[in-house]
Amino acid sequence: MRTNHHLPLHELRRRRSRRANALLLALGATTTLVVAGGTLLVSIAQERTATEQAIVAAQARDASTSGAEDALARLATDPATVGSWQVDLGGPLADVTVVDWGDNDSDDDGDGAADEADEQTYLSVVSIGRANELLDGAGFALDRRARRASSTTEVILQRTVLDISANQAVYVDDANASFKFSGSAFLINGNDTNLDGSAGPSAALPGIGTVGNPAGIKSQLKSNQKDKVIGLGGNPSVATVTDIDLTATMDALKQLATVEFNGPDDSFSGELGDLEGEVPVVTWAKGNLKLNGNTSGCGVLIVDGDIDFNGTFDYAGLVYVSGAVRFNGGGGGKNVRGALFTLGAVTGNDITINGSVALAYSSEAIALVNTQLSSGVQIVSWRRR
Ligand SMILES: [Ca+2]
Ligand SMILES: [Ca+2]
């Protein structure tokens, strides 16, 4: 029987060494397992931290957006809204501040001057959303919560400032415009007329105004029609007025449209704004428009094409037409208080006036439109960080 005692010394050492190595290997495996388990736990914890942080960051962003939306809602109700307030979103909070650039002693557009004319129509909203943050009594953040986040939304707004004026009751962009005046039941009136038909406070304007020599338009009125165009300068009241960039004016007003017809040919009867309640709207027809039946309204009516007034029409405000204007006979009276502007038709008569048509300059109607439609704000920019 062979025992270790019979082994040479060097062989004995070699065997012991091999056993020790095996033991070390076993120990090493255990250590690796322990380390791997530890890494896994740390990794899970880190992942949870990241998830929680992402949730909190998202809550802060949502809060900052909600705060800005709250400011817009308040401005829609009361355009004079300024100041600071807090919106509580059931945990997350938003600190909202609305500043009127025209009135804050600050050079908000960075042009070197504070509160100058350029800044007068602008507002800014800053909404700082915070999630999981403790605040002290003075509103300062306390550094106690493990995870917290804040996010800022900045919105720049511009007030709508509408300053439409009229220099006549009916403006024709072309002194060579062809009219078709039928009968003598119409009245184009440059004398200021209130909505109730009484005399208004402003000075009389021409009934028809055009760019260039008005003789061509005057000559199209028969003798029994000359006193159907009244206002500044006697009968017929047709005069040269300041050239208007009608296309640019119409393009600017289209931005405010809340009622749209998509063209190329639309028909409508009903209300375009609330005439009775004096609530104006901007209507934009992107093609030809036929108004049939009973139509009434208040505001601005823009037509990129020809307009046919077929039924009864009762309107306070401004009518802009890029094509022909046809007040067709029959179907009841057509009544516009405010002003009417046309570029003229591509072919055929530019303006047809047939039947009971009353077109009167009305400073009251124009002021109503300017005031009521100037109360809105438009978003110039919106960013969140
Ligand atoms: Ca300012
Ligand atoms: Ca400035």
C-alpha cells in the first residue's frame, strides 16, 4: 500500500499545493457570486431611482404646462390679467406669473429701450412647475425630499390690436370699376349712421371712395340714382380716397378668422356673429360665397372670390371682397352698417346693386368690431425647459 510517507518530499508538496488551489478556486467562485448578487441589487435600486426621478420630472413638466394653460384660460376670460398665482395640481404645483411688457419698466425685447411702442402689445407667461418639493412658509424650496424636479414653461403672447378705419362707406380699388346700378331702391351713405339707424358722431365720409379719378364711377349713375349715393361732397358722393393695401389688410384679418368656408363655392344662410348681442366674429370664405335666405351678422366678412347677396342680409361691421360684389334683387333688404371694400371682379361687373340695398358708413359698428376683436391674445412662442 502506498502512503504519502513513501512519497518523495517534492511530490508531497506538489499535491498539497494542488489541493490548496482547488480550495482557492472554490472560494473564488463563492466570492464572484456574492459580488454578482450585490451588483444586481445596486442595479435594481438605481433603476428604481431613475424611474422615480423620471416620474417626478414628468410631473414637474406637466405642472409647468398646466400652469401656462391656466394663464391662457384666464387671459381669454380677462385680457387684462397680470400678476402671480399658484396652481395646485394635487401634489405638483405651478407658480405662474403674467407680465405685461408694455408696463414693467423692463427692456423685454432687448433693444435698449424699456416699455417702448414695440413692447406695448406683448405679454409673457412664466410657469414654474415643481413636483415632490417641500416649500417653506415663504415659498422657498426646502432640500428635504429625495427626488424632486422643476420645469419652466415660457410663453410669449401678443395682444390682438385691431384698428380698422374707413374713409368711405364703399371702397373700390379701381377707378375704372364697372357698376351695375339698378332701380332707385338703394342708398349708399357716407354719413355716419349708428346701429339703430340714428345719426352717428363722426364727420361725413364719401359714399363711394376710389383711387384715382371718380368721374368714371359717377357717370355710371343715372340721373334718378345720383341722390342714392350720399355723404361728403354732395350727390353723388363719389370721391378719391387714400389707397388701401386691400390684399394685405385682408391677409392680416384672415389670421383672426373663426368661421371659415373652404371654397371654391359655398352657400350659407344664418348667423355670422351675433348682431343682436353685438358679438363680432371674423368670417373667411376661401372662395365664392352665396348668402341666401336670412343672414345676419356682426364682425368682419372676408371673401376670396365673388359674393352674392341673395336673401335678406343684415350686418354690422366690415365686408372685404377680392372679387365681384353682387346685391341681387328680390329676397328682402340688404343692410350693411360699417364699410365695404372690394378689389373688383376678374370679369363682368365689379359691383351690382339691385333691389333694396342700404350700405352706410357706421363708426359705431367699426368701433364695436375693433374693440371686441382686440380683446384676444395670440401665442408668439411657447417653450419648456
Ligand atoms: Ca417692458
Ligand atoms: Ca425694448
